[in-house]
Amino acid sequence: MTVEHVQSRTDRRLRTEEKILVAAGDLFLQLGYRKTTVRGIAGRAEVSIGRVMAAGDKDVLLVRCFDRWFAGLQTGQYSPPARPNTGTSPEAGENGMTTMPPGTTSAVHQHLLGIFLPFLEFFAAHEDLSRDYAAALMRVRVKPRVFEVLAADLQEKLASNLIAIGINEDYSRASASVLYDSFLGIVFRWSANDLTFDEAVASLSRTIAFHTQVRRLG
């Protein structure tokens, strides 16, 4: 078998997987996790059910879709839909998007919180699907990118901002890791109905405040 033939087969497989993930993502967002079926994904992607299952079961596909959405949010290539403004939250702006909580005065604090807000907005716009995602993370055997590449990229961005305000590099990187872990913890608490959206934002804001107000070590 020639190298060109192997490459061609790989390219076809990747294109098929891309179609499956796009189809799955569209249906998850449109119908939710429970109403989306493997058969429906196969129909939307115009592939066989076997092809879909080769890419992963529903749990794996949901986790992979969230990895893609998170990657888009991280690079700014995807924006979450605005949350409906019910008028009950002081943090809801006129366009339905979140403004900074009271007391968020530091420019760095605001910037760091702003890094996380698109993810929280996405969860707020798709709460049921996000809870299903959190449950799927516990069931899948594959390692999601949110724990690997995406985590490393986001922590690097956080650390760079902390270093820029004069915080010791080692402490900045440790703080970035803690902030990311805090973010994931808040997401899981939220998925268990333990936090409202505004409580999640406030909790993350307090954690960021601690890591931006202390230990500006040389």
C-alpha cells in the first residue's frame, strides 16, 4: 500500500469524522442530549450508523463536541448566544450578556474574569446540555481535550496576565493552574444545581481577586 493511498484513506476518515461531529453538535444544540440519537446523527451526516459508532458513542461525541466548542470560545472563533435578560440579575446587561460583578475594579481582574465568561455564558445558554456533558465526562474513557491541550493553552494565557502585573512567574503558573481547577469545580457544582449562573461568576471572581491581589513577589 502506497503512502499516498494511506494518506487518502486518513483524509477521508477525518472528513467523515468532521461531518459526524458537526452533525452531532447541531443536533445536541437543537434537540438536547436525550433526544439526539445515533440514527439521527447518521442521517444528518449522511453516513451509516456504524460510521457514527466508529467515531464514538453519544457520550464520546458530546465530549468531543464540547472540546470543539471550548476551542472555538478560547480562540474567539465562536461566541455563545446571549442569555435572556429577565431583569432579575444585576449582572445582566442590556444585551443579555454578563457584565462584571460589583467590586471587580482591577483591570487585570476584569480581564481574567473576561477570559472565563464566554465559557460560563455558553453553559448558561445550554444548561441541560451542559449538565449532560458533566455527567458524560464521568463516563467516557477517552481523555477530553479540556483536561489536556485546552487546559494548557488557557493556563498559559492566565499565567501571562499574572506575570504582566509583576507576580512571580512560578507563583503565576501555580495560580493559573488553581484558577483553571476552580473554574472546572464551579462548572461541576453548577451542573449539580448547586450554583446559579450569577453565583458561579461571583465565586470565580472571588478566586481571581485573591490571586491578583497578593504575592506580587520578585
